[in-house]
Amino acid sequence: MRKLSIVLVTVSAAAVLSLTACGQKEQPIGQASPVTSPSGNQANGSGGAVSPSPTANAQKTMQIKSYYGDESGEKLVEKASEIKYTTDSSKYLAALATLKSSPDPKLGALLSGFTFTSAKIDEGNLVVDLKIDPSGRWGAQGELLTLDALKKTLFQFSEVKTLDILLEGKQEESLMGHVSFPHPIKRN
Amino acid sequence: MKKVVSSLLALCLFLIIIPTVTHAEEKIPLYLDGKLLVPEVAPRLINENTMVPIRIISENLGAEVKWNQQELKVSIDKNNTHIDLWINKRNAQVGGKTVAMDAAPVLIAGNTLVPIRFVAETLGIKVDWDNDKRAVYVTTKPGGITPPTTPPSGGGTNPGAGGGIQLPGGSQTPPPTPSGPVIQSIKATGDEIVIQGSAALTASHFYLSSPERIVVDLPNNRLGQALNPKLGEVNGSGAIAKVRYSLYSDNPASVRVVIDLNSKVSYTVTENKTANQVIIKLKQTRYNVMIDAGHGDHDSGAVSLTGKYEKDFNLAMALKVKALLDKEPLINPILSRADDTFLELDERVAKANNAGVDVFVSIHGNKYTPNVTGTETYYWKEDSIQLANIMHRFVTQAAGLPDRKVRQNNFRVITKTNMPAVLLEIGYLSNSGDEAKMYSPAFQDRVAQGIVDGIKSFLKIQ
Ligand SMILES: [Zn+2]
């Protein structure tokens, strides 16, 4: 009894956003046990509503992964860094701030020209509003790496399910004119 | 001596190939939207999988098919689905992901046969198997003709049933000589093809590119005695490489003529009802080439080491390339922007797709850390690899900067355009050596000429 055998094919959804993100799943950080700092050090201007509660104000420290461009601008390099924060909103901004300068002069600080205006999470959707100085615009590959560094850095927080990147408050098609991205970007 | 070696080799090949083929081989009628297809090479059942010649995938399922001789690879593109298959390999790649098939594509007598169910279903086309009639039904039209679940009374009357169709090389008894109009001759002279019928002809036709070809269908006709009973070809000259014909559908009868072309043409089809002729006249036509200067207006692109804008370099280059292409009689250059205006990436894509562009070249200047220098060429789709390789060769040679290779990455304008497309990163505006050259008119002229030479080489012009 011959019959045609059926092969089930899963065609991947067409929306492949970036190559480098493929296959590498973001891991929630294992060692990310927030430590409440005993010092009363105020977190510097997160701009968010500062709760009067002393526990919310207490500074926490967290080990995170930060991403930079390699020497030849072809791929991302992962580095460990430490952030200090008080509120959720300042946690994301502190993580993003680590991308603005590189710990190793050989690596490219992909987000050196970025100014982060706000980072607010609502029901798993993290909205980051940012500004890019013209001097911070890269070529095609640099833009791809930059977008990837943003995604990898923010999706390492397991509570971030989607990420909406706004350019000066607007949902733009592209950061630097080569790569387009959806609003919001889904964790892959 | 040489002869002995080659026949030994042939024998070896014979021994290698035959066992996999003869086992469980059966020629299978294939119906497309209810019509029986009679392809040049019959579909056959190999190890319980219906295998069809690859031409069916391109000409009947409307997919774009490419053959890579070196890798023995078949690439199939339809809408947004991309499939790669390799001869004798059970693993296919669908959109870059590995998928196991039940049967590997095979090469038989120079014909590539692929598993129809796997390919059709991956492309979202319905495939049904009728075990009583031992036939395959492919349904391309949504809500189209579905196969009868039970054979229409008795079996033997339908020419598709019982394997009674005549196939090339088949040993079945010939069917009763059908009556009705026939195609008596097909002649290709210069850039004109004349199809002669025994009665007035009506033709339907369409154009396919990469490779360029015209398909003409002549319904209600069979092939006359002067033509090979089922299929054949005539040689052409000029724009015509060759003309193939076949009894494409048996019931109802229909003859298909495929004109394989050497270059892009425009054409007219005239039905001369009194002379019982269809005349196809070809005219070599211009290739549409889009030159896309990256960025513009408020999107300056990269800012160079000395504060110059990438958008201005890109536009200067695009205008130089356009001026050179204007001198080419077979190229119609189109600019995505001709001045300092801004276009969204998707607007560039839409412009190219709507204008029926044949080649898309996006020009950019690069930026990273100061030490990085050189030329990069990006492509994304399989149909763009050849263009990328050729363009990179010409541009690196013209620019004389370090070779940073051809790379594959998903930049919007080369992902969503539906023709061969590349993005050129000519050099690094963040590198002092590259930057000084990139704003010099002599360098720009040289690279513009390199881009034009690359495009012409890809289109096989001159
Ligand atoms: Zn650019």
C-alpha cells in the first residue's frame, strides 16, 4: 500500500529581525540576586516618581551582561558589568548606560552617541525612548550590531517580554537607515 | 583506450544510479487544478514519493527556480518562501532552517526530480493523492477543483485513470489517435516565432524572468505529425535561445510553447485567424536598474571624520552612476532619490518593486572605529549572490581599498526588494585614508565606472 508520505514543515515566520540574534536565547541572569545596599546613596536622577518608601529607595546592585562591537565591527562581544539602581525604570537605564562606553578600548561602544530619555515597563512591554546624535550613526553592519546590543541587553531581564524603541518619542522604521525593526520587538 | 575508460565510467555510474531508481518506480499522472499535465519528463514514484521534474515547479506552480551546478543545489522561491534542495540529500533548507524530507531530489538523465508534496506544501499549495487512480492532484487556486474522491464510474474511461497516458519513453499502448485541431509547425526566424495551426488559434501568454522566457499556451490543440508527438524544441537565434513545445495538457488538449531567451525582451503576440497562425515578435528591451543613494535630508547617514555627511557621498555616487548608465542603450537607470530628500526604507523597496526593476544597487559609506577600512558588499536573498559577487569584484578593484568581502545580512532594501539586490559599503568614512579618497572626484568616477561595469557584467551586456 503505497501512499505519499507527508512531511510537515515549519516555515519560520518571515519576520526575521536580525541574524546575530538567531539561535542565541536570552537567559535570565542566574546571579542576579539584587543586593540591598546598606548605604543610603541616592540613585542619580532617574526622573521617575521616587517613592517615599525606604525599601524602594534602597540601592540595589546587579551583575548584568553588556554588549559591544568587536574590533573589526563584525560581531558582538559580551562583557560582565555591574549596575546600581533603585527603581525598575532606573534599572533599565543603568543597564543601557553600560553600553555607552566600552570597558576595553579595542571594543566599539556601539551606543556612544545615544541619549536615553526614559525606560518604562508596563505589563512586560518595555518602552525605551532615546535620541541618537548624528555622530553616533554607524554604517549598515554597525547599525545591526547596535540594535542587537540593545535587544540582548534588555531581554536579559526576564520580565521584559517585548521592547518598543522610540526615537525621540516616535515609532520610527529604522535607527540609522539600514535596518528596520517592529514596534514592539518580541523576545525571540 | 579512452573509450574503454569512459564506458567503464558510464557503467559505474549506471550501477550507482540505477538501483535507487528502478526500485518501486512508477510513472504517475499529475493533475494541476484538474488538468492532466504531460511534462517532458514524467512524474514518477520513487520509494513511495512522487518525484516531478523541477520545470513543473517553475512553470506550473509559478515559483522561481535556480540551479547551482557546483553545489548540485536547487533553490525555489515563491512569495516569501525560500527552499534549498540538494541532489541526493534528504535535508532541505526552508527559510534557512533544516528540514528533513522523505525523499532526496535525484538527477535522472539530466533531469532534476524533486518530491512534489514537500515542495508544493512548503509553498502553501495543496497536494492530494488518489490511491485508486494512482494520481497526484495539485491545487493552486484556493477553492479550486478538488480531485474526485471516488473515480468516476468504472475507472478505464478517463484517460488519466489506470496509467493509460502516453509518456515519453513509456511502453504503454498509444491512445486512439485524437481528432481536432493541431499545431503543424513552430518556426523561429530572427526575432519572430510563427506557430502554425490547422485551424484558427487563440493564444494566452505570460513572461517569466531569471531566466528570461515567454510561455505561450494554445488551448484545444494537440501536436501535429510533423512535430515530435509529445514534445521537442527548435533552435533560435538573436534574442531566442530556443523554443520548446509540449502537449502540456491532455484533457482538455493544450499545447505549451516556451521561448527561452538570451536577454530581456518586450514582445507582441498576434493571432492571425485567417492564416491559422500565432506570431510572436520580440524586441530586445532595456533592463531597469535602480540606483539607491542611501539616507537623505534629516537622515545624514554616517558623519565622516572631517564632519562630512554620508548622504552626500551616496548621492554624488548615484548621480555619477546614473550619468554613465544613461549612455547604455540596454539599461534604463532609475534613481530612488535624485536630490537631498528622505525616503523610508520601505518607500525605496516599493519604488523598486513597483517599477519592475531588474537590478537594485544601494550605495552607502560606512562607519565604525577609526582603524577599520575597506569595501563590503551585502546581499540577503539567494537570487542576489551572483550579483553580489560580481559587484564586489568590480567595486573593490575600482576602489582599491581592502577587501572586506561579500556578506549576507538583512538590511531592509535588499531583503524586501523582489529582484537581485545588493548594498554596497564602498569604504569607511570613519577611516582617514578611506575618507580622503571617498570625497575625491577621481575616486568617485572610478568607483562609479566599477559599479556600471559590474551591472553590465551581471546582465551580460557586451
Ligand atoms: Zn548608510
